[in-house]
Amino acid sequence: LYYRSEIDPHAPWRVFRVKNEELANGIILKQVVEGEIKDQVKYGNIIQLQHVKSGLFLACHKGAAPKDSDCRRVSLKHGSHAAQFRVNPRFRAQAEGSSVFYSNSIKLESAKLDGMFLHTSPKVYSTIPDPNDLELPTVIRKDQVCEVNCSAQFTTFIVQRFAHFET
């Protein structure tokens, strides 16, 4: 019997499993991008949210968020169980198993942390010195930027087609 703290996280079998999962995720992602996989997302499905520029995935962690300490921390990392979210309907009219369409309202629940949802905090994460600075991406040219975290409270997200933002 081993306690979790006694298991070496860099043991060869763990590294092998991680590398295999990363390779499998890369193959699936390539097939999705190339249009080979065209499965519809349905309510109840597990998805990953990938940051376009870095290629990393949005993940929820057990640690406290930097600004809203009542919530869990969210960061970008390589694919893992922490980077998986269940797509839940915002309204009861949309049943689990039915297809998600553009403009639908959804809630994203952490697959790792039950009852914890992706959430935008009202607490200001940072203040942009000059929101008119043309060097900044247009999506953050605002006076204030708020923290994204995992919380028991949910934020409603609207499904939109991928948009390539210019920096």
C-alpha cells in the first residue's frame, strides 16, 4: 500500500502514460482541425478548451484563485483531467444528450472538481494602463480585466463559432 506522496510523479510508467495521452490528444486535435472528425457537441459531453496561441488547455486546480480566494485557480496547461469540462445546459429546455448549437447558453463544469463551474469573477484581476494601446489585443482593450476561475457559482457562456483575433 502506497500513499500518494510516496509515488514518484516522474516514474517511467507515469511519464510514458502522459506522453501517450499527449500524443493521442494531438492526433485527435489534428483530425478535428482538418475536419475529419465532425461529431456534434451534446449536453453532458466532456470537452477541452484550447488557447489558440499557446496550444495549452484551460484547467481547474484545487488551489485558491489569486484574486477571488473563495474560488479555485484556473490556468493554461498541457492536456490532463484538470483540463476537461462537462457542457451543461443553462436552461431546462435543453436536455442532456441534445445537441449544442451556436448561440446556445451553456455552463461549463469541471470534470475533475464536481460542482465547480468556469466562472468570471467580478473582482478585477488587473488594470490595463492604457486601454487605447494598439499593441494590446482588441479583446482586452478595456479599462479592467477580471479573473476567470472555478466556482460553485456559474457564469453563462454563449457558444460562438471560432473567431481569430488579431493582436
